[in-house]
Amino acid sequence: MNLNNKVIAITGGGQGLGRSMATLLASKGARLALIDLNQEKLNETAQLCKDAGGDAKAYIANVANEEQVVAAFATIASDFGQLDGLINNAGILRDGMLIKAKDGKVEKKLSLAEWQAVIDVNLTGVFLCGREAAEQMIKTGSKGVIINISSISRAGNVGQTNYSAAKAGVAAMTVTWAKELARYGIRSAAVAPGFIATDMVASMKPEALEKFTSVIPAKRLGAPEEIAATCLYIFETDYVNGRVIEMDGGLRL
Ligand code: CAA
């Protein structure tokens, strides 16, 4: 797919990885539909996209809310008249151990609310946005591409029962969509980032982050631009389909 004049929606497009993806795709001539909760961040990213040579519009929606997602994608369809791509990037963390056992006392650590919040945004949000995007792509005859942001945590990571479960689900959804949507000419692929220099990773306990960074063969965190470049590669390379590309500096080798 050549991105010039293509319409690409990005969830979590206001900041972090989403902002980096948006500006890179804008520099290739794409028109961005940025979906996020924070109007100010959305406006900043939209301006950066325009500065980079593309166009962008901002849409406020909670990806976990069906009504808001349906409304956002309907507005995107009427604003742009087409939809060629989606990056399901919005995600949150609520890290915590499953159980804590100390001095003969055993207690539950991860609450149902922490489980549900992550499943709602990181798993249900991907489902809802993917479903709306696929519908719009089929209606307008676009041979579009859906990219889902999974994580190396999909393999299971201590302190991330909720996040790991969601990100494994996202990887499985990607394969399902590659199989189901092939008949419409729609591709789906995923990127599984490792530890990338964003606010999300900066929010980790410093000792935990240090432990991970010291064993990354690359000996550094990834850059958001490296994840954005992987998304660009997926958009531009038509033979990529149904695969999860690990971008972790070799951490999980
Ligand atoms: N393996 C085995 N044991 C571990 C462990 C590990 N990786 N990490 C911690 N433990 C042990 C600790 O040594 C500790 O043992 P003791 O009770 O005997 O001292 C016990 O588990 C409890 O650990 P904490 O003291 O850290 O527990 P806490 O309740 O204070 O914090 C936590 C829990 C918030 C989950 C914290 O451990 C943490 O932040 N862990 C890292 C989680 C992580 O990797 N998050 C990634 C976020 S970024 C991201 O997810 C982006 C992406 O896509 C990759």
C-alpha cells in the first residue's frame, strides 16, 4: 500500500507510540484520524502531522465504549469518505502481582477492577475498533490494513496477569482477522514491542525496568520511531499478513 492520501485511524493517537506513528505516516502523505481521550494531546499531534506534510483530524472516544467507538468511526467515514488503515494502539497498564504471601499471610493483590480495566481497553477496545474499521473498509471497497499493537508480554510477564492476557488475545485476534478478512482483501498484522522509551515504560518501578534493560541484547530501550517504522513496513509490504513482528531488541530470544 502506498500511503499517499490514504486514511489511517490510530487509537491512542495523541501521545507516545501513537504520536510517533501518526507523524511518520503523515510524512508519507497519509491523512490521519486520531482517536484518544485527551483533546489537548490530540490537537498537538494533529498539528505535528500537518507540519510533517499530512493531514489529521481528532476524535475523542473511549475505545472500550461501543457507542463512542461506533460514533467515532461513522464520523471518520463521513469526514474522509474512506478508511484504508487502522492501528489499534491504545493501551493502559494496571500492573500487580496475582497474590502476595508473606509471614504466613496470603492476600489477593490484583483486583477485579484492575483486571477489567485492562481487558476493557487493551482487548475489548481492539475488538470494537477492528470491527468498525473492517466494516467501513468493506463498505468503501478499500483493501485496507489493520495493525494491532500486542506486546512481548503476550508470552506472560510477572506482574502483568491482565496485560499479558489481553496482549496474547490481541495476537490471536490478529491471526483470526487475517484469515477472516482475506476474502475482502483486508490484511491484519501485529507488532509486539518490548520496552520502548515512552511514558508507559517510564511509569514502571525503576528496579524492574533496570532489570529488564540490563538483559536486552541491544542494551537500550527501543525508540517509539522504531515501532512506527515497523507499522510503516507492514502498511507498505503487501505480503505481510497474520504475523506478529517482535520489536524487543532481542529481549525474548
Ligand atoms: N520474577 C520473579 N519474581 C519477581 C519478579 C520477576 N520478574 N519481579 C518481582 N518478583 C518478586 C520480588 O522479588 C518480590 O519478592 P519478595 O516478596 O520475596 O521480596 C515479589 O515478587 C513482589 O515483587 P514487588 O516487590 O515488585 O511487588 P510490588 O507489589 O511492589 O510490585 C509490580 C508489583 C508492580 C508488578 C512490580 O513488580 C513491577 O512493576 N513489575 C514489572 C512489571 C512489568 O514488567 N511491567 C511492564 C510495563 S511496560 C509494558 O508492559 C509495555 C510492554 O508492552 C512491554
